Amino acid sequence: MFLDKEIVIETVLYIVNEMPGLSFMQIFKIMYFAEQDHLVKHGRMITGDDYVAMANGPVPSHTYDALKAVKGVNSWVNVAGLKARIEIQDSYHVYPVGSADTDYLSPTDIECLDASIRMYGVCTAGELSMLSHGPAWSSTERNRRMKVADIAAEAEASEEQIKYLEEKEQLKESLRDAAAK
């Protein structure tokens, strides 16, 4: 699972086009549950983002960095494209300026995002935080990356799926280590 920055941008845009004014936390939790659903049903995450176990639940690390960059808090490659397409009001509420380019999202991505928006879009940030404090989050040290296999296991993935995801995650770690050298 490798991060695709365009898919991150289009995923955020897709969510806020459906529900303008969501807070960062609400977007992150809707993404988390959609990614978890997609992982179990289709064997891959939507964005490939790394989820970090933060105090209020799982947070997609690169998505968070991108939104902070739009606010001017840090830098992120390609933030100009996102900056032109979303607006952040009251520090953390995101509104679309344009539509998502759904050519970047597969039909199954959209299906899982829609299901997550329907189910979790009505929840407050506090409710979403509590709902996301499942076993994958609980078993991860705060501010550390959550294991994809744990995220899938929490959603009742089969043993075969979990084993596959563990092997895929080991390969990803090996590639990260090789790239760092």
C-alpha cells in the first residue's frame, strides 16, 4: 500500500463535497472507516495513507499533513492543487471549492466512501473518536503507525486476508528500509 497523493486529495474532496464543513477529525474518521471497509472487501486501502494512533483515534498521517499545509502550518508537495480546491474555515472545517475528480477513485473506492459517509457523517467528532478506539488503535502505542493487518482484523477480516496483509506490510517495510539506505 503506497500513498497516492492525488487519491488523497480527491478522497478529501469527495467527502467534503458530500458533507461540506466537516472538521479534520470527522474527515479522518470517515476516511478510516471507508478504508477499513475497502481493505476487508477488496484487499487494499483507498489512499495508501499511514494511519497513526493519536489520542483521538486513527489519523491518516499524510492527509493530516496536507490539510495542515493548506492552513500554512507545514509544507507538502502539491499543496497548491489542494489549496485551490478546498477552503478551511474556523481553523479545522473544510469546504470544497471544486468537485472531486472521480476518475482517480475506483467504483469500489466510491462505494466504500459513500457507505462511510452515510453511516458516520451524522456523528459528532467526539462520537467518531470513541467509535474509532477499537482494537487496532488500542494495541498501537500513541503517535505510532497502526498496522494495516490490525486495521483489517478489527473489521473481522479472514485469517487469510490478515496473513496476506501482514506479508504485504513486511514487503512495504523492506522497501522503505532499502529506500532509506
